[in-house]
Amino acid sequence: MSKRQPRPLAVRPSDFDVFRNDLLDVSDEACSGEIECATLDILRAIGEDVTREGLLDTPKRVARAYAELTAGYHVDPVHLINDAIFDVNYDEMVIVRDIDFYSLCEHHLLPFLGQVDVAYLPNGKVIGLSKIPRVVEMFARRLQVQERMTQEIAQFLDEALHPLGVAVVVEGLHMCAAMRGVKKANARMVTSAMLGTFKTKMATRSEFLRHIGREHAGF
Ligand SMILES: [Zn+2]
């Protein structure tokens, strides 16, 4: 006596392709530009149906997103700070706190994001306040590692202003660590670059760290 097996549902989505005109428009030439075409390759490689509606414009969107997220390569640093450097006799510490940044880690092309605190001790020159977040953005919108980004921001300000000292502290949340592997979702990475008096003078460094609430950080 054989048990009656339920018949499997005999509906295959591909059987209905005959009703879809839009499939005719999709060919191997459905991309232009290297990022678009590479994205199409990735979608195929992970086994996706690149002709389904939700993915039709994905290669274009990804190309646009990468152009935006890596726009920092194309910023002219001289133009960026042009006519925003002023001669003044101000010799107290200038601090810009909690500058948001969004970057891409160069090891996984996944985002890392967080805040940057920047300080410098002027030596006759100051930079327009709004320019410091732009400098951060210029270095964040590239493929990066947080340690190098921290150094690059500090070095750039050092060369532009020749101040007595520059300090940069970056706190970042890395999606490559949060989403995969060890899944340390809340682990933040903190990096710092201390130049000039921030490196040589304990009192200057302590004042800065106190201002950004990290007096016990041990930098
Ligand atoms: Zn990574």
C-alpha cells in the first residue's frame, strides 16, 4: 500500500517569462562603465537573477554610489581651503568636535563610520571653521583604513596652517567587523594622531582630551 505523495507545486517563475516584455531589453550590454559592468558580474556570481525588477537599475545605482563615496580622490585640496586661511593673533586651542564621517574600508569595501575630533594650536594662522569638516570628508570619501585617515587629516592641517600642534582623534564603527566574522557589533576603534605640542606637551594634550571627554584615554 503506497502512501499518496502530495504533488509538488508545478509553478516555475521562468514559465511566466513569456508574459514579460522587459526581459527582451536586458542583454549582456545592459551596463556601461566598469563599475556598472562589474556590479552585474557580482550579481550573477552570487546567483542572482539580474533580470528581476528590483535589480534592473542596481548596477547604475551602485556606480553612482561609488562615485559619491570615493569623491574625495577628486577634491583639489588647495581649492578646498583656498581663501579660508586667515592671519590672526589667536593663540588658544581651536577644537572642532564630533564631526561625522562615512568611509569605506579598503580591505572589504564595507562602510566604517563615526566621529572625528580635531584640534590645533594656531601659530598666526587659522582656518575657517566650516573647512575642517570638509577636510575630514575629503579623506573619508576614499578607500581607507582608519589609522591612515587619522594621520592624513592631521598632516594636511599641519602643512596648511603650520600650527604649533595638531591633534586628531577618530572613533569608528567598522561594518566589516560588525556584520561578519567575529560580529563584534558594538566594538568601536579609536585612533589618534598628535603632532607638535600635542605630542610634546602633556598639558596641551590633556587639555584637548579633557575637552573631548577622553581624559582617561591614555593617548
Ligand atoms: Zn574591513
